[in-house]
Amino acid sequence: MKCITKPYPGLALLLLCSFLQACSPGRQIGQFTDKALLRQPGMSAAQVGISLYDPATAHYVYNHQGDKYFIPASNTKLFSLYAGLKYLGDSLVGMRYRETDTALLILPSGDPTLLHPAFPSQPVIDLLKKTPRNIYLADVNWKDRPLGRGWAWDDYNDDYNSERSPFPVYGNLIRWVRDSVSSSFYSIPDVDWEVRFTTDTLKKVFSVQRDFNKNVFTITEGSGRNREQDVPFITEGVASAALLLKDTIGKAVTAVSQLPHWAGGGARNASGGGSASVATGGSGVAAALSKGRFPGFRVVYSRPVDSLFRPMMYHSDNFFAEQTLLMVSNERLGIMNDSRIIDTLLRSDLKELPQRPNWVDGCGLSRNDWFSPQDFIWILDKMRNEFGLERMKRILPTGGTGTLVSYYRQDSGYIFAKTGSLSGVVALSGYLITKKDHLYLFSVLVNNYTGNGVTLRRNIEKWIHNIRDTR
């Protein structure tokens, strides 16, 4: 007699689930990630977080420590970008001002494009050159420090480390130039600050070193072709800006620490505007400023906001990112203060982040910035929904451009992402359109990497190509 055994339905279902799991997109991506990235030389001691998100299904296709915290370096600029897109409108406020018959008072806005060499059009300067009035520059809304929390102190002389300030000019940099033909040295802009020359004859390369505490510059002459170097200067609130503006516009600019009484403040200044009367009292203006309102002040707009955001993201410009966050603070709170605006944003627009970050500056120079890959997925999706993917594609660099100039050349026009780099830190977060025309959001954060940074970026590039080719 033949014995027939009925199949056990639970076992069949279990086998089917195991088969489907083995073939699932997440498992396939995980296998490739393990081989192409996580097991590569130099990665054994590194911390890696990766998230891949499908906005069409609102589903994470792949997560590797996506909810853990990492130092993101310049990926932090994505959050400053969101704040700028949300609160700076269509055009940047170049300055606010009030005037009497004889005086013009500037209330700074934090606009980093003022007299910046990358922006030939200068509406603020045009107005200041034309006015016959005495010019006063106030810093009553400046409530922060020139350098960010956790920034490396010994980077103060490097061009990527310009001081933050309420009224930046020339990118808060002095360009020193050596003319080998005439053996002369000059600065752009021309400054009267003290210049010394080193007696060290062993140094052969032209260089300029600023004193840590003051605007005194020591030049090493060097040899060879013409050389130049951009060096941050000490801003001292608006004091240095007032000094440099004098030569630029051809008239004196007086720095003041309070609103003059004729501009609605309580302080009296020995100025030509002292005889003018203003209806609004000092306490009323001060209270309004503290709420982000500017009664009686006119506005000069400098340029469309995206003309700042695009170079900020393409070139990972730390100064632009810092000033963007300060401008947002000024517009929302009436003061410029990183910690205040960050706390405000985290309690309002960003309160639903998957993991609440430790966010301390606008550019990511600080190693006190901690974000998760899922945080970057969330902000990328929020920007896509609020401002549109096409606008994000215009602002973020694609393959072969900006900070991606040496990468993703074959994917130019299909990847739009922000890079991030510090010693031991490599990051990349952005949008990817696959060959099947499907949109994914991704974030890759690597900390404590001991190998070659270029090699790691190439391995991340292989990972991105695999997603693009197979999904």
C-alpha cells in the first residue's frame, strides 16, 4: 500500500518567504554593499551609516545603521539650505536703512555677497555711493561670535574659515598678491593694517600669516611666479567693515553699537542726524526688532537667493552657509545668532526629524555636529516636497560639476548631491534617478576612516552606480 503524505502548508509558506527574502531588493543591496564598501581595506575600524529611500512608496529600501549618529561634515549645509529656502524669500536682503536729511543708518542683514568678487552687481554699494548723507553702521542685531562652536582654532588663517559677521565685505577676506616683476606686494582691497616681512630665509614659498589676535599680517616673500593668498581678517562686529567701506565708497562710515535716537533708539550720537525727529520711540523699535520686525526701515535687495545657494552647494562654501543661517536668524528673530535659530528650527519646521540632531553651526566645520543618515533623507524629501525637485537639481551639483567634478561623470544629470569631508569623514547625500527613471534619496556617512579618501569616494561611487543600474 502506497503512503501519500500531504505537504505541510506552514513549511511551504516558510520556504516561500525565505526565497522572497533572499531575492528582496534590500538583501541584494546589502550583499553588494557588504562586498563593494563595508569589507574594503580601511573600513574595518570605520563607522558607516547608509540609508536608501524610495519616496514613491515612502519606504526605506535599505538601511545600514541609518538611525545612528555621525559627524556629517559639509552635509550639514543641507539644513542651512533648507532654512534659507524657507525663510529668505526670492531675494536676499542686502541691508535695511533709515535716513534723515543728513544721516543714513544701516541695519545689517548678514548678506555675504556684499563686495564679494563673485558678484559684480552691488545695489547696496550703488546706494551708499550716491547718498549725500553721513553713513552710520549699527551692529545692534549681532548676537553671536565670529567663529563657530567647535571650529579648529588653528584654521583661523585659512580661506575656508572666514569669520562670521553682521555686515560682511569682500567675503571677510583680504587677498594678498605678490608681483614678481616689480617685487611688490599689494592687497585687495587696499588696507592700512600693519604689514611685516619675515626674516626666515629658509621659506621659499610666498605666504601670508595673520596675527591670531589682530589684523597684522606677516609676509614671506618667497620666489618664482606671481602668487596670491586669501587671508581672513578680524571683523570686530562691524568695525572692520566700516573701515573697508570708507575706501570703497569714498566717504566715512561710522560704526555704532546702539540705534541713534533719531532712528528710534535711545542713544544720542554726535552726528549730523542728531537734529532729526522720529515718531517711533526707542523701546518700541527695540521690541519690534527682537520679534523680527523692522519698523521704519527701508530694504535694499541684493540678488536672487538661488544665486547664493548654488555656489554655496556647488563649492561647499562655508562662509555662505554660515551667513545664510545668520540671515535666517535675522529675518525670523530680529537678531543674528546660530544657536537661537537652530533651536527655533528644531522646535518648529524640523520637529519631526527621525533623530533629533546635535546641530551647532551652519557649514559643518564643527565635529560637534551629529546627524543620522535618516535625518538627511528626511530633509531631502522635505525640500523636494516644499520647493520642487527641479529647483533642487539646479542648486545641487551633479556629476562632473562642483564638488563632484571628478566623480559620477557618466551619471551627470542623474545624481544631485552634497559632499562632505573632514579628516576621517566622508559623506554624500542627495537624489539619484535610476536608468528606469525611478527617484531614490540616499545618504552615506562614514566616520573614522583610516584609508585613502579618494579610494573611499570611488567605492561609494560604485555603490551609487549599482543602485542606478539595477533598481
